[in-house]
Amino acid sequence: MSLLENIEEKRTEMLETAEKFGLSSEETLSCSQELDHLISEVQHWQT
């Protein structure tokens, strides 16, 4: 799976988690941090 596919999968997971547990839940925040990390990787490779 490509990095961009991983980002899209994690984004979907985060949105589903937010709907289930709320925006400020630990689960959602954890997904958000993982998504931020994946996006940072892409930005690193683009520079």
C-alpha cells in the first residue's frame, strides 16, 4: 500500500472514530496524530 493510500485509510478511520467516540476522544486524537505523522512523511519527501 502506498503512503497516500495509507493517509486516505487513516483519514477515513479518524472520521469514523470521531463519529463513534467524539472529536476530543483519546481514540480520535490518536488517529489524528498518526495521520499527522503520515502527512509529515509525504511533506518530507516533497522537499
